[in-house]
Amino acid sequence: MAACGLLRSLSSNFFTVLPLLNRSVTLSPLRLASTPYFGRTITTSSRVTADLKFTDKHEWIRVEDDGNGTIGISKFAQEALGDVVYCGLPEVGTQLAQQDEFGALESVKAASELYSPLTGEVVEVNTLLADNPGLVNKSCYTDGWLMKMTIGNPAELDALMDEAAYDRYIRSIED
Amino acid sequence: MMWARLLVGVGGSGLWLRASRDLRGLLRVGGAACVGRRQASSGEECPVKGHCTEALKKTPLFDFHREQGGKMVGFAGWSMPVQYKDSHIASHMHTREHCSIFDVSHMLQTKVHGKDRVKFMESLVVGDIAELKDNQGTLSLFTTEKGGIIDDLIVTRTDQGYLYVVSNAGCADKDSARMKARLAEFKAAGLDVDMEFLDEALIAVQGPSMAQVLQQGLKEDLSKLTFMNSTLATVFGIPGCRVTRCGYTGEDGVEISVPASRVVELTEKLLSHSEVKLAGLGSRDSLRLEAGLCLYGNDIDETTTPVEGTLVWTIGKRRRQTKDFPGADIIVPQIKAKTARKRVGLVSTGPPVRQHTPILSPDGKVIGEVTSGCPSPCLKKNIAMGYVDSAFAKNGTAIQVEVRKKAVPATVSKMPFVPTNYYSG
């Protein structure tokens, strides 16, 4: 994977104290992130986010070894939302078509619906979020995952954005 | 997450902003987009499409807010910080545990002078202003002839020959028009009243460590200034300030009216204390809701009477007899007769309850509507205010709220939801 651990194309508006990282370091989005700076995203490459595909609605999906997909929201989304205090998630067994609304996340001052990145069936929901909704903010790509689903139509993945495309997308909507 | 609905119900018109259909809308309301590309010399334009049509006004702290990482939003015609670098919850809890500064310069500050100033004020509000002691203030209400609430405000009877009045930014135009019209009537009748709208900045310093921080900058003994009392003072070397022990958070706190040219200096002095942080409109709203305080435009407005609004205590004992305030003929009989609906607090768990959420009886009939609601950072439950049919208004009554088309149990609750800490000496 390209330049793993190197910081990518930071605009001069970013202030950052991110260290130069090499492959042997275990990378977590938290260590890569500077203090969240509303409206800006730190563009990074990491082993965590490089595996993900993104929707234009700021969800990500990671295909697991068992062929199912894990779904969450992006760092950009959790920063915009603020401290998540409530996660409304679907029941296991729910059938979803791509773009179906499957739940909602709420912060003190904002609410946001969640839309399924793919067609499939919900096989697991992150029960830790009931008591610890803040995981979505603290660890949006790992511990703050929302749900897992079967991938009914793998071709749908091809239409989703990879990390580079998603970074470009974010920058385009910020402008 | 297609679009995030940013719920900014923080005063005045009680805005409920629906962001445009992608997250961009949220960003534009809350973040860099609102100020990033405009180094405008005169009024910022609010770039949210269809949101504000006029340029936003700036308080004397505007540049300072941005330097401090404030995320600016348009609110009641002003560009105000909704939060800074800390998260909403962190800022909220810091106020409850330490001390926060809020810029409230957008609110209208008025001085009423003249021998007949009390009579003038009483012709507009429901309270016993004449009975106020020197330098004592009270929450009061401007009312309409139909008994509705025009605004809530604080009136302080200073020992300087004037009444000092603070009212909501979102009602500034209608309040000032109403006061000016009444002033003209009084002058025409040969009475001695005059009014001036102040240019001073206003900052609120709220939280348990306020006194320890502020005392360092005051000659006056803060321990003698009790809740709802006011004094002129030199604060951290800045003369001509008015310090009033009041606020909108439920914590011990003050509001300091300070010359606009020196408010940045005062704010920086206060911030140099490690106890003190800046806080924005976001946490201001969750703090006041926990304290059970109404937000004009959401919880009270011209369609609600003080009795429906559970604000009977604001109606002066003498005024109930003399019935000499606007709408008295409608409001006073309601005190005995009761009203069909009442403002209550409610608590629930599960999905957060927000403005406009329907309130249902246990058997599913609509009995009211939520006017303000948010997850409580202190209680980790959902709190809300709303109006319900009076039959359901007793504390402890089991009700339901309809959230995302599902009925969720809730309970009518007394307010404040979180105990207050007003300083009584």
C-alpha cells in the first residue's frame, strides 16, 4: 500500500504534529489524528483506513475474512456530529437494500440518519455502543463499528470510494 | 449519514436548522465554511443558503472567538460561537465543575432613567418592580394584551437612578419598539422617563469556581453579592463594569457588562486562570435545559400565557390585585381557574427527545408536544420540556413520547433536572 504511514498532501491550513510513521508501527486513527479541528480532515494513510470503502454519506465498509462487511461512519462524520450520545441500530436479521435507512446517531445537538452502503442482511450489531456511544467518536474505524452485514451483491462495492477518492470528496464539499 | 439535522435551539427564535441534504450543510452552519473565506470588514454574510438574508452582526469578541477556535453560527442575526475546540459535553461539564465564559453581548441591554421609571416598567411587565430592593433584580415577562409572552427579561433596580434591563437578542427589535412606543406615551403624558440602549459588551462567567477567580479582580467582597443582585465595579482594572450575580446555567455565576473596547482584555484576564474556559451556545443550551430554564421562542412565546408556562411566580402579588399589566384580565383569572395545558419537564431513556416530538398518554393519545429537549450530559438521560394536557401535568405521571414513529416511555419530572447552585450568601 502506497507510502503507508506518511502524511499525505496536507494543505497549509492544517496544523499538525503528526509524526512520520513507518510500517512497523501499529497505526491507529487516534494516534494519527491531531486534535479534531472542525471542518477539516487530516488526510492520512493507515492500514486501518486503507482497507475501507466509503459512501458519499460518510459511512465506511470493510470486507472481513468471513466475507461479511463491517460498517461504521468516517472520522469526518463523527467530528461533524459531535459527542455521540445515542446509537439507534437495526435488529439482527434486518434485510437492507443499498441506501436503505438502517438507524440513526444522535449527539447532544444533532441527529443523523444512517444509510446502508450495500444490499444485505444485518448479522451483528455493536452492542457496546448502547452503554458507550462515545466509541463512535473515539474509535470510529475500529471499536466504534456500528453493524455487520452480509454482502448480497459484491459488485456494489466497486461503485464505492476508496480512501483516496473519499479524501478528495471531503475536500470538495468543504470548499 | 446523509444529512445531519443540527438542532440549534438556543434562544430568541429557537432555530431548528435543517442542514442541506449532505453533511456540507452541517459544516456550513457550524464550522469553517461560515467564516473561512470571508475576511469581511463589515458584517459577515451567512453562507447557508436561504438561512439568513442579511449580514450577521458581530459582537466585540468576534475576532477573539475565531482566534480561539470558535465555530461560528448565525444566531438571531448575530455571528456567535456554538463551541470551541472542546467537545460539547466537555464544555458543558467544565461549566458544572469549574468555570466557563459565554459571550452574551448579542442580548439587548437597556437603561431606564427618570422619576417614573418604575411606573414605566410596570406598564410593560408582570412583576412587582416597585418592591425590588436597591440593586436587586428579578426575572420578568413582557406580555401582550391577549396574555401571551412577548419576551422574558431581567429587570434590576440599581441604586444609580436607573433600571437595568437585559432581554433576548431574538426579541430585540420587537422589545425595543414596544419600549419606545410606551416611552412616547409616557412622555406625551408629561411623565419623567428616558431610555438608552447600551453598547457595552456582556459576558457570563458561570460555574463553581467563578467566585474564586473573579474575586481576584474585584475590590468588592463577592461573598456579599447574592443571587439576583447587582453592583457597579472595576473588574481586573477595568472601570465602569456592572456585575450581576445571575445567569442561565443553574450554577453560581455572574454577568458582567463591560465597555466594548475592553471586553477582550477582560476575557483574556479571566482565561489566564486555569479554571476558566470559553463556552458557546451549544453548551449554553444544554446547561439551561438541565437547570429547567425556559428558552424564549421554544418553551414560551406569544401563544403561551405565564400560567400555561408555569411561570406564575413571576406575576407580582400586588400586580395580581391591581391587574395593571398587559393581558392581566386573561392571565390573572387563569391563576385560580387553571389552564387546559401546562409546561412540564420530562425525562426518558433511549432515543433523544427533541423539539416538536409528540407527547402521548399511556394509551397512545396525543396530549402535547415537546418544546425543548436534549440528552443531559450530567444525568445521561434524555430531558425535555413541553406542554401537556393539565390532567397529565403532575410530577411522576407516566407518559410516552413518539420518537422515530415509536412510542417510548417517559415520566413527567420536576425541574430543575440537575440541582442548581445559586449563591444565597
